Amino acid sequence: MGPGDLNQALCDLPEMSDPNLILGLASPDDAGVYKLTDDLAIIQTIDYFTPIVDDPYDFGQIAAANSLSDVYAKGGRPLTAMNVVCFPTKTLDISVLKTILRGGVDKMMEAGVLLVGGHSVDDVELKYGLSVTGVIHPDRLVTSAGARPGDKLILTKPLGTGIISTALKGGAADGGLVAKITRYMATLNKKASELMQEVGVNACTDVTGFGLLGHAAQLAENSRASMELRFSSVPYFPEVAEFSRRGLCPAGLSRNKDFYSPRVRFAVDLPEHLRDTLFDPQTSGGLLISVAAAKADLLLSKLRQAGIADAAIIGEIGSQPAGAITVT
């Protein structure tokens, strides 16, 4: 099953409408948004997945940061969360779950989010994540449909966590590298979201399971625009090139490549292992922000001053054809 199958399944559901629904199935985005009053809307999202690192506490931190990210991508403030747990009680000690949950709670406390409940099931495969509710003024909402021709594109975190996580499972990634990507994945997109709201931007999405090119394609299509990305400007962990060359790539990378490749034109001669970096499914990746050219340097400067050192301008928005991406 790939991104196309999941999208088709959503499209096959009966249409539901409400005058207060701002973002829903009819206009799929990172999260659902519903207007409660003229100056208040709620943002709702859910995400959970299987462990991508060995340490339970780190896994809890990463899963929580990843679940909160969709609210930050909309420019919102997460308020409450509920745990979503699938746990194999017959094969793992309950202490593992307690450590995972402690990691999640510590990350929620860092974000200023209240844990208000949750749900757990006994499952053969461990999974953890959060259902999150956030708030935003309807006029301040940042969607993936507002990019304008001439906008600059800023990416706030380096790529490659999917490939490195696969290398970890294959025993090829050393402890130092794993610790490095763990820090990035556990880092909240909170500050980046606050700064993009402070400067004012046109569109945003976070880069997760569909990889940079997948999420970029969705942003371009939703905005009825095209996009040009400069590979030389894209931040990525340097180790991923060798891991990809050795075939240490997650299955999701191949699915992303199969589905999104028809929308992408490579105008530069990139070897396949470097192209893989752009299709690599990320966990708790950075924000991909579309900002007016006149504001791009200001936002980039603020991001870097705030410690988001890898933030980079990686391309720009064009006018036609809608949804097309060129990599130079």
C-alpha cells in the first residue's frame, strides 16, 4: 500500500460538510481545523508508529514530538493530548511502556501540553503516539494551499532519518549517529512555528512519511503552483548517501518514489542514492515553509538565531504547471 492507495481510501468516504469546517477531508492537509467562534478554531490531529530507535524513553520523546508537529505546521498552539498505545503484553515487560510514556509526557511538558487521557490495546506490535488538540485564530491559520509564485522555500531540519533508522536496524549506524538523529527527531517544531507566525508566511507543511518530495508535491498541488528545489541547498545528514548506496533504505522510500516520481523532473544529474534522500520518509521532520521572497532572509535569520542552525532556503515557488517539481 502506498500514498496513492491511502489518499484514494479517503476520497472514497462520503462527503461531510459544515460551514464551520475549515480543513477536512474535502481539503486534506496536515490536520483538521474547525471554527468554534470568529476568533477561535481548534486543530485536531493524530499520529502513532512503531519504534524507530531502541531506547524506550527516546522513542516516547520522538513519537510525541512527531504527533505535535502537525499543529505547529498550521501555526497553531497545541493544548491537550491523549495517548494512543498498542502494546504486546505477552512479549514485553510493562516497564518498557512506562518508560515510553514518561518520554512522551516529558516532551508534552516541554511543549506546554496537557495529557488528558488516552487509549491502549494489547497488540502483537508496539506502537505509540498522540491524539492532539490545538487552537488558532482562524485568520492566522497557515495551510498547505497558500504558496504563491516567487515565494522562497525554507526547510528547518536535515533529511535522512528514515535511511539512518533502517541502517540502525541493520547494525550499520553507530551510537553517535543514532544519538544525533534522535536529538533532531525529538526536537519540537514549536520555535520554528512561532517564528513563521511572527514574520508572516504563505504556506507550510511538515516533512514526515512522504519524504521531502512527497510533501513538497502536495504543497505545490494544493497551492496550484509549481516548485523548483536546489539539491545543493537541501540539508541532509551526510551519512545517508553511503547507507543508501548500500541499499539500507526503508520500504516507504520505494513507495514514495513510485508514487511521486512522475511529478518530479531532475534537471541535474544526481546519482540514485542522492535522489533517495529526497524521497526518504522522515519521522518528526522539519517544517517546509513557503514565504514571500522579501521576508525569506529575515525568517531564515530568526530561525538560525533561535538555534535552528540547519534551516536553509532550498528553492522557490513557480506558477505552472500545478503540482510539478523540478530539482536542479
